[in-house]
Amino acid sequence: MNNSSQNKYTNLSEYISSAAYERAAIPIYVLANNRILDCNPAAAAYLGFNDKSKCVSIHPTELAPEYQPDGQSSVSKAAHFREKCYRDGHAEFFWTHRSQDGQLNEAYVRLLDISYQNKRMVLASVIDIKALQKEFGGDLENNRAIDSINYNLLNEHKKVIDFSSIVSKTDAAGKIVYANKKFCDISGYEMEELLGRDHSVINHPDVPKALFKDLWLTIRAGKIWQGVIQNRKKNGESYFVDSTISPIFNTDGEIVEYIAIRNDITSLIEKEKVIVFQNTDRQSRLPNKTKLYSDLKKALGAKLAVLDVYELEAINQITTKQQFTELLRDIVSHLRSLVTRDLTLYRTGEYQFTLVSKVHNSIESFADFCKKMANRFEETGFECQNKTMNLSLFVGVAENFAGMDPYINAIHAIKLAEGSCAKINVYKPQRKLLRAIEETVGWTQSIKHALQSDGFAIFGQKIFDREQNTYSTEVLMRHHDHEKDIFTSPYFFLDYACKAKLYNKLTQLVFEKAFAYFADSTQRFSLNVTYMDICDAVTMGLLEQLLEQYQCGSRVTIELVESDSLDIESEFFTAFLALIKRFNCHLAIDDFGSGYSNFNYLTQIPVDIVKIDGSLVRDIDINQRHFVTVKAIVEICHALGVKVVAEYVANQSIYETLCTLNIEYFQGYLFDKPSALHQSKLISHSVAD
């Protein structure tokens, strides 16, 4: 070092430090933010660079194999000792580098915390093990060959394990740091979705928590855990694995990682245990419907009774899952006490049980037995929520004949029992009932399929003012049969949707399609809402979300469909009114003048529009009673500042009659027929509106 370069140092100490750093024979690095901030010439040469500037910003693990010879991943090992250095002020460990030419170099690394002015920095010095071996007479080339062979063997072992087993590794906190391809394939998750998460992502809810507690207690104690675990794929399917989970220790004896090696044994479990699992109702622990049908194949002539506990559905709505399960098991225990050992009890529905007898000689004697059992059941008091209650039991009885489904027949019989308020009924073929039930099943399946395959479309029918300008568009729903290209009005399927508890999903679908369609226009549009919708938190939450998203409330009219269940004093209705008024929506009463109309609604709720029911409008030009009724409704509405829409305006005569009553708006086939509200791909072959 010449004099001019020495003059830049302010004191001898600074000069000595710099000279020692630059001239040192051992590689020295300065790390900040986990990357190389600076290094001496020896360090650059050690890594295979001719210029130390090329080392800057490199993460040390970029110059290392994926795994260290001790089995730890380079990333996790580096992170562990870096944190140890910050915690203790220093750290020392063995490390394998990979130089630019691919050569593996074993080293002993010392870390020193040199953090300065709140900036975390580490000084790393590297002692090359092979250089030491050479200096002290070791066989360098032989050692290098041995190390290469050992490392290659380690990689070959890893390949074999990855090929044959499901492998994952976690850090000490249980966060996934590695998952092989077989793990990703069987779980259905991509590697990016797994890294940084714990294994609860694949936990199956049916696996007892005690199993995982035992697992963690074992491996945290430094022991190996083995056992069978049921996991859940991303798509919800189950799979079973025979697992071996082991802790991985560093040179200080600390657990730094856990490795899990698993084998898929789903097929074995299916052969031995899944059959039982699938045939058992887990909540009641009774054989389920699958087991019932399996048993009936071998029991021609057997008698079957479906037991419907009437109040259970309502109780399920007001109890916790634990309370309902406890009540259910009390019911099962009592039913078992009422039947003899030669009878088999199944749980075939959420609120339904089935009893099968192979011993009764006649259907009449079995029905008589079931009647007595039902009477004794109804005399029993069951405890729930610190209350004692009696439950009702409806029974449908049928016989197992070849070519017939006794369970379905018993369901037919129970429908008749409930409809006639009888407690028990024996199945007798009734074509009308069968057709009705077949139609119910058919529509239910069709609605479910349509919800999954875009089988519902929105139509619109315009509403006009006195000058026959478009005022608004009422959004209507249609079921679309794609094969026949036929659109069907809700009149034909809405009752089936309600029975199948799919009605709210249909409303939500119409909301989403309607807001999306009218989002980029300035047109007004109206949506039908029932009290069932108002009481459904998901439906009202979606309405609020859409109003907030599209900010078009002033263009929206909510048409309230009247029914005998409408409770305008309920907290649900109060919240509904607050919601639509917050977004400046208009409120209309639909079908006013039909069976449930109440003039009190006009004074008790903030109604903007009344839509007169079509039954009063369709013959108003020839029916004096209807004319007088509509006239009275219009006068009351106008006196209260409420506007009026007349529906079902089908011809000019009706329109002219309505005009004499000073009605503001008109809707009907005279002006516009319902048509599809999307990009002219759908041609309407509409069934009756």
C-alpha cells in the first residue's frame, strides 16, 4: 500500500482494520438484509469471481446447493444461524458452498453481529476445510472425490424418497418449507399455496384433535411419530396416509426442522374401513341410508317404516350443534329401547329414521307395532336447553317387493300421513301422488343442475309512463332448458325451489345478474323481494354489497311481494328498510289487491309505488267491481303521495279505462313482452308468464 492510499485514513486504527480486511487470506463478507453488502478479494476468489463487485446483492443461499449434507435446506439453515447470531452476538457452523464452476466447497463459517445505527449487519468469515486439509497434509483430491460421492449419494437417496413417498418439511414452528411433487399431486395444492403455511391446510375435520396433540408432543420431544392420518384434498376429498414424522437437529442438538414421509394407503383403508365409515351416520352412530339399501337387497319381503320426527327441523334452527347432537342421541337411545333386537334402526335423513323388520308376518301387524311404538315415543319427555319437550312421530310403512323401492314408497305414505294429520299410513300405490312426487324430484334436480351450469337467465319487462316513455324495467327470472332452448317462468318451479331450500340462491343469482347488466346504463330497474329474502342474511348481505359496489341505488326499485308471512314489525324488516333507504332505493308493493293486501302498509312503511295486482286489471274494462276497487286504491295512494303502476295491461281497452283513473305507470303485453336481458344470444321460446 503506497503512501497516497494510506493518507486517506484518519488514524492508525482505521488503516490497520482496512488493511487486515483487504489483505486477509480468508474470505470475509459483510451481510445486510440477508445479502452480501461487501467482501474482500479473498471472498470473491473463493466464490469464483474475479471482481468483488459481482458478489454484491447475492444471497448466500444462491451459491449453495438446495440441501446441506446434514439434510437441512440451505435456506432454513442460513436463516437459523443468522437469527442465532443476532440473538447471541455470534454463531459458528459448517456450510457447503457451490462455486461458479459447480464445485462444492466445505467450510466452517463464523458470524459476528456488527449491526450499526439500527441497521442489522453480519460479518462472516469462512475457513475452507479443504485448504486446511491440504495445509496439514490431507489428501485433497481424494477428500474432494469422497465429498462429491457422498453428496451425490445424498441426492440420489432424496430422489428415491421423492419418487416413492409423499414428503414435506417444516421449520421449527411447523411452517411448510418444502413439499415434493407427490405431496402437491395428492393434496391438490400448488407448491406456492403450501409454503409458509402449516399442515392444518390438509387436516380433515373428522380426525380427533387429540391425535395431532400426541403427534406434536412426540416430535417436539425429539422422538419419531408414526401413525395413519386421514387428510383432506383441496377439493374436499379424503385420502389416508401412513406417516412417519421426524425432527431434524442441528450441530447444537436443537430441532430446526421436521420431515414427514408418507405413503398413500387410501385403497387399503377403503377395503378394510371405509366401507364401515361410509355405511355409518357419524352423528347418531346408526347405519345410514347407504347401509339400508345394501341390506334391503338381501331382504325381500321385509317390512320397512320411515319415522319422521316432526319438530326436529325447528329445534335444529335454535340449538347449537352440540345440543342438537345430544338430543339426537337421546332420541336414538329411546327408539332402541322401544324396538326388539330383531328390528334394525337406521338414520336415513337429518330428521328421519327408518326401521326394518324381517319377522312380522304381515304388513298390518308391523304397522300396528309401529303405531304403538309411536304412541309411546310421543309420551316421552326429552331434555333440550334445560326444557322438557314432547316430540311428534309420523310413520310411513311399506313392504320390500322385487322391482319396488320400499323406502321411497314409505316416504310416499308419510306424505299422506302428514297431509291428513294422521300419525301413520301404510303405502298403497296412488298415481296422482306418485306423479306429484316425481315432478317434485324432477324439478329439484333440474334447479340444482341449472344453478351449477348457468341454467337461469334474467328477462326484463318494461314499465311505461303516461306518455309511453320507458320508466323502468322489471327484472324477471327464467329457467333455461339448453337442449330444447325453452325458457320457463318461475310460476312452474318456484314452489319446488322453496321446498328444496334453493329459493334464496335463485334470488341471489337474479340480483348478481341484474346489477351486472344495468351497471353501465342510466336505466331504472326493479327487483322482486319476498319476506323470505328479507329474513335471509346472505341475500340481504349480497344486496348491500351490490348497492355499495355499483352505487346505483337511486335507479333501483325493490318490489316487495306480499304474503301472509310478511311481518313489518320484525327486526329483519326494519333492517331491510334501513338498507334500501340508505342507498336511496324506491320501495314498491307488488300485487297490491291480491289475497294478503293491507292498506295499513301504506301508512306504516315508506312506500313509493303500489303495483296493482293483475287479477284486478285484466278485466277492468268490463268488470265494474274491479273498476271501483282499483279506483279506490288509486285515490288512497294519491292521497298518501304514493304512485301507482297497473300490471297486466293487455289491450287498448284496458289501457284507456286505466287512463281515466289518472294512473302514472303501465306494464303489460300491450306495451312490452318479457325478453332476455343479455347479448342477443338467447331467443325466447317463453312458457307462460
